[in-house]
Amino acid sequence: MVDSMVEEKLVSILGDDEDHLEIRDEVKARLLRQRAEMKNGQNSVSFEEAMTRIGLAD
């Protein structure tokens, strides 16, 4: 769920109006590494934990 929210946010930031902009190689490599880590279950937190960390838990 968080993964899809991040993807949506990136699309909104880097959408059609900004097609002329390029992502630096370092940033692209980091994003690809983070995606691979998430797929392997590394560095992931539940939605509830994420909400707690940012102070939005009940």
C-alpha cells in the first residue's frame, strides 16, 4: 500500500509537465535499490507502524 502511494506521489511530482527533467543516476540507482529491497521484504514497515512513526496512529 505504501509502495503504491509512493509511486503515485512520484508520478505527480515527475509527471508530464516535467518530462524534460532528468533523474540523476544516483537517485535512480537508490530508487531501484529500494524497490528491490521492498520486494525482498527488507526495510519494510507495516502501514500501522508508518502511521505511528509519523504521529498519526490512534
